[in-house]
Amino acid sequence: MSPPVAPPGWSRWLVPPAALSVHLSIGQAYAWSVFKPPLESALGLTGTQSALPFQLAIVMLGLSAAFGGTLVERNGPRWAMTVALVCFSSGFLISALGAATEQYWLIVLGYGFVGGIGLGIGYISPVSTLIKWFPDRPGMATGIAIMGFGGGALIASPWSAQMLQSFGADHSGIALAFLVHGLSYAVFMTLGVLLVRVPRTAQPTTAQPTTAQGPADATRVQVSARSAVRTPQFWCLWIVLCMNVTAGIGILEKAAPMITDFFADTSTPLSATAAAGFVALLSAANMAGRIGWSSTSDLMGRKNIYRLYLGVGALMYALIALAGDTSKPVFILCTLVILSFYGGGFATVPAYLKDLFGTHQVGAIHGRLLTAWSTAGVLGPLIVNWIADHQKDAGKHGSDLYTLSLYIMIGLLAVGFAANELIRPVHPRHHLPAPKETADVAARQQPESA
């Protein structure tokens, strides 16, 4: 499948909706918790077991993005979106079969393994194309698309809950809900496959927007994916992303029980409905941060915006820890800010990669960097859940269940802040030769004519 080249007069503003159709679909992953209670009840699972499909999906997201990034660059966004469509939709269909036959391993295989590959390929599919279409505003462009991944749960969560209420929460109702998801997302993602185009000219190499690395040098730099992973800049940015995601996903994964536990010993404990509303607020902050903060990075620069994410994020965690259960507004406001930084970190990192390594293989480099997400997807929930369980066993309750976790998150964000400070422009030895240099080398290698 050859990359679809835009015809003359094609509007670049048609590309973000194509990316959104994919990201809004695969963003359903953040709504997996809706299926956890019905699965536990219908199939006799524990909470740990019902989380397996989501955990495997996040791991496969990082791995498939890492190993498939070069293929995405080579074959283009339409090929990548098609692969994502097939894998993500097939994952739901396999899960539907597993639920219908009460074979939970099929749900883990379908949603976690097959669907997770669709998540990874789909996540990186539009990134390189958007940066090429919007060399002047790369943060805004990728923010629009990646916003969809954060906002997908706002659509999927009530939609899934309504289907389970209509079809029933037994194994057959869950199977039917999975089936409807798979078919509906296939149709919606097809819109992106048909609409996406690549620009006719290599816009990023000719445009000279101002970036965090300077107005000219950053856009001239071109580094291959193979060379990028050998640079200290890549691994510093890997640490930055991993620490920022760990801090956010630790709250996101345990949001409802965390706020309920935090204020359980107060005179006004939270109801289950209020806790669900808090989760919706976090999803909205996650989505808003992806477009808001990434667009701001075009003005502030990438390094400065990550100073904000990591430095102010650590302050927000400190405020939560110091306030304890004395103030619900402080807790809610601080967690909303943290989740906006969580979303903003995801949306800004492709533009940061573009500033450092150029556009040559930015999609492939981005895919390799997303292994940081896989690591954080395990690390964040593990820290919060493991410590909370042990504190509960020790007889503690309320906000004391999470105080140690909050201070650990502050430490992790400090590590990320230090890693961001160490990022410098990539050494010229890693740069690809410019086209003129390549031609000169070739000319010198030609034998002299008689």
C-alpha cells in the first residue's frame, strides 16, 4: 500500500480529523474499567485478573510501536491505520468469542495482545504525517490527534455502560457489547484510512520555525531511528516520559477508590457517584492538557514546558500530601493539574523528538520512545496499589494509605526534571548527511574521465 499523496489544493486541516478518528477509537482503552466488575461477576475473576487485558494491551502498545515504527515510516499512514483498524477491531471480536464461550484467555489474547498491537500502531500512525503537514506548529498538530486518545474514554465509558445495561452484565451481554465495539470502531476508523494524505513536498526540511533548540539548526538536523537510540538525548527523554507518565497513571488507574479512601474518615465521605464524576473530570483534564499544553509548547519551547510538567507536578503532589484529607478542593484541583500534565507530556513528546532528531524517521523514534509508557503502565499502578495494600495490612486508613506513594511520585518527577535538564542538541556525528553533502560525496567517488 503506497502512501496516499495529497492532490494539489488539498487542505492540511483535513489530516487532524483523520488522525482523530483513529485516536478517539483506540482511546477506548482508558474505559476498560467499565468492563472489570461485569467480568469479575460473570467469570468469577479477581480484580488483578480482570486487569490483565488492559495491562497486556499497554505493554503491547509500547512494544508494537517500538518494533513497528520503522514499518510505519516506510509504508505510510494509510497502511498503519489499516493495520490498527484490523488489529483493534479483531481484538474486540476475539474477546466477544471469549466472553460468549466463557474462555477468559481469549479475552486476554484478543483485547490485550491483538488489540494492543492495534493500539501501538494506531497511536503512532499519524504522528510523522502531522508533523510534516504542520512544520510551523508541530505541538498543536500532534496535540489535536493525541487529544483523541485521552478523550476516547469520555465517549466509550458511558457508551459501554449503556450497552451493558441494555444487553445485560452476564457473559452473553458482555460478548454482545464487545461485538458492537469491534464493528463500530472498524467503521469509524475507516474514515481516517480514507481521509489521510501525506504532503507532496518535504515541508519540514524547508520550513524554519522557532523551536526549543533554536530557529534554524533544529529543523536542519536529521537523525535516523537507529542512530537516535544511541544518543544520550533519547534516553534522557525516555526517562522524562517514563517519570511523567508514572506520576499520572498511578492516579488515573486508581482514581475512584483513591478519592473515596482519601476522605473516608471525614465528616463528608464521597459517594460512588461522586467518585465516578471525579474520574470523568480527570479524563477531561487529560484530554484538555493534550491540546492545551502541547500548543503552548510551540510558544514556550519543549524543554520549558517539561520543566512545568515535572516541577509544578511535584509541587502538586506535595500539596496533596501536606493537605491530606483536610480539603477536597485542594485534592481535586491538584490531581486535575497533574492529569493535564500527564496528557500534555504525551502530546508534546513528538514535537520534542522532532526538535532533537528532525522529521526523517520521527515516527519510528517515537515508537521506540513509547516503551517508556509500557514501563510506566506497570510501574505507576504497582507503586500506588502495592503500597496502599501494605499500609492497609499495617492498620492504616484514609489518606495515610497513599502518603508514601505521593512522596515517591515527587522523587520520580525530580528524576525526570533532572533528565530534562541534561538534554542538549544532538552531536553532529549522529546527523544524516545533507542532500548536497551526499551528492558531493558521490561525485568524489566517481572515477575521473580520460
